[in-house]
Amino acid sequence: MNACLIRGRYVIVDADAPVLEHAALLVDEGRITAIGPYATLRVQAPGLPVIGSERHLVLPGFVNAHFHGKGLGSFQLGFLDDQLELWILERKAQRPVDAYLDTLLSTANLIESGVTSVLHSHVMRDPTRYENELERVLGAYQEAGLRVAFAPDIRWRNNFVYESDDRFAALLPQPLRACFERHIGTLAPVVPDRYYSAFDGLVARVGLAGPRHRLLYGPLSLQWTGDAEMREIARRAADYGTGLHIHVQESPYQFDLGPRTYGHSIVRQLDKLGALTPKTTLAHAVWLTDNDLDLLAQRGASYAHNLSANLRLKSGISPVLRAREKGVNVAIGTDSMTINDDEDYVQEMRLVAKMHRPPGIDEPALSSRDVLRMATRNGRKAVLFDDVGVLGAGGPADVVTMRLDRMLDQLHAPGFDPVDLLLYRGKREDIDHVLVAGECLLAGGRLTKIDKARTLDALREEAARYAVAPPPDTRRLMDELRPHLVRYYATWFREHGEPHYVFNSRV
């Protein structure tokens, strides 16, 4: 759609700006050319089509700052939520899923939830076809029409615990050790030189930055990458002028890893390696100390808060309020693990708003506008699109409309802030239109570019083929390894320290 008016009873242009009433956006060639009263703009552009109505809320598209492109949830793939380290073990036994189809399904879920920009932290499915997989997954986003910051991953060592596979193998009894070593011998990780080559090749083919994509480095975590390799990745990111996205201190065991390995936190080690910059986004970052937060603020780095995933994987509660107090930029991601496995970004926002409310009259809490800011403009630094997350003249027409019919009725007391209305009453099913660069990806609640039913059918066919001819079974090996992994971590996470939030006490 080249030109249109987007109309709403309420128009939220920015989390920090007054809400406009009975207003509209004038959109042309993918950008907003004017914002003002609907009656005025209608006179100025009498023949243009109109999206929305007096029964709509208009707001900026959401920015998902950490996402893995997983359309199928872990329960569908045969395993339950658990402590992160045990959950990772379980994932090794899941059935394979076509990366393109799974990602395409996930993009449909994002669009239906009002997300217009997303950071995709890739987790490779098949290392033997790594380069092709990157192309196909990025292609799914391009087909869907979303803006994506695409972060190819590397994880080539410490496959089972937070030190070498040889070290873990030495702790296993025979014959389990022999089975484990045979399994390790079948793995074909993407080693650093291949990773650098794959990234450079992707840049050569699609460009470092395009109208709806950015490429950045996405090492999954320091313990899976290595210090020398992380230093090289940081150097390459600086040379390209691009970003870096990495999981850091997600669980208490990862929190313990820093002092055990370096004598200080992983956050500080990343800084020593040159990897902590204004274009760095940490994923999860649950176990942050005040010193870590100070360092993030000094370097201008951000982190993506993934509340649902943190709850599901027993990771803890990230110190969002303390981060805000210290001036750290915090965005919201879903990690492909929302509470309902449906990528409901509106519900994720509400969950964030309600979780960060420590008891006490004098204790701080997140307002609805705080959360909307995290869900929109704060995500800019993660996705490397400098002008998304707000609605302004000259800016991109990345817009969401929501029907007010269910959200607002005559029972509501007057005088409310429409941003509160969104956070208290909005639901995913209220989303009516989603536009990226003026292009409708969702119209009247219906996807315009993706055939979701057809994608699901293809995934069902794949699952049926797997059931008939499953690959070699690794489930038994993972089950046998589980008690040994539990024993390995038995001496970790003994001293919890002083919590950022106090919810209750034994004494």
C-alpha cells in the first residue's frame, strides 16, 4: 500500500509522549509524512484508503529484542520446562524440525502479536548444512516481511557442562563413558574459522544492512565460544560497525561460572575481551550484580529481558528496576518461550509489568509507560534500527492497530491513560492491523503474506515422517547422563548473596 491514513480514537506515538485523541497518521512510500487530527488529514487526503476507525487504538510496532525463531514449543517436541542446564540436555534428544518451516511459523505468531522488528538469535539445527540453514532462516523473515536483526550463532565446545567434554567424560562410569565419547565423536560443530567465513559470506550475499534486515554476531555464550574467539568476534564486529548479541548469566550456574573461571563475572570478562559496547545486547542477564550493572551503564550496553523463559527455566528474576535506576537500557524479548507458547507479546508486556512490583509502599514498580518503552524504543539498540519503536513524521510506518470493542466499553471510568488501557485490557486477539514500512502484514486480523495453515500442515507431515522412521535414539543416553549432570553441579550455587528484590522471608 503506497499511501493511506491510519486512524484511531487513541494514537500512542511514543511511550514518553501524550496520547493523541481522534488522530491519524498519513503514510506514503512506507513512511509517516504527517500526524494530526483525523478530520484535518482527511480533508488534506480525501481519496486515500483508511485503516482503523474511531474504535481503534494505534501504536508503534513492538520490538522483540531476543528470539530464536522456534514456532513449535518444547512440549510439542516432547520435553518439559526444567532448570536451564537440564533443559538443554533434554533438547539434545528432541526430534529434528525443518528450520525454515519452524521459523516461518514463528514469524506468523510474532506478526499476530504486533511485533514488527525482531532480533533473531540463531541456534543451529544442522551443523552439516549451517550456511544453507542461515540462508533459509533469514529467507523466512524476508518472506514474512518483518524487520530482523539476524545473529548467526557459534557453539563449538563444552557441549554438556560448563567445561570441556573430556572433563565431564572423566567423571562418568564405564560403560556410560564410552557411549558418551562415541556420541561426542558424532558431533560436527561449526568451528570458529567456518563461522567467520559463513558470516562474511552472508554479508557478501545479502549485505550487512538492508531496508528490513541487519546482520550482527551472535555467539551463544562465552563458555561455548572461548575467550580468544570472543576477542576476535568483538574485533570483527567493530570492523564491520555492527552489533553483538550473547546470552550472559542466564542461570545461577552461569553466574557461578565467572568467579570459578576468571575470578570475576562473565560481564566483566566480556568487557576485558572488548565485547561490551553500545552495540552489545546481553540476552536474559538475570544474575547481574550492581558492579555488572554499573559496567553495562558505563559501556552503553543493553540487555533483553525474557521473563517468561526465565520463569519456565528456573533462571530467576532479572533486576530490571535496579537496571533502570542505574541507567541501563533494558528491552523485552520472548526467547521463543512465552508462558503460553504462542509468542503473545502483549501478554509478555503485562507479565513484565506485574512481576516487577516488590512489596512495600515505598518500593518502586514499573508503570505501563515504562513497559511500553521497554517493548518499543528500548529495543532499537538490540535490532540496530535507529528509528523504530516510535511514530513520528519522517519515521517508518511500523504500526499496530488494536480494536477497542472488547478493551473499552461504557463500564470504564473516564480519565484513564490509554497506555494503561493497553497494559490492563489489551490482548493479542485485539490486534487488527500490523504494518511494516507501510506494508500490511496483518489486515483485519488475517495474515497477508504467510499461509499459517499450510505451514502447520507441512510441519505435521514432517512430524509424521519422523514417527515412522525416527533417527538414532539419543533419549536413553540423555536420561543416563542426567543424574551425572546433576551431580556435577551439586557444589555450585551455594552462596546466593543479597537479592535485588525481597518477596518473602523465612524469619
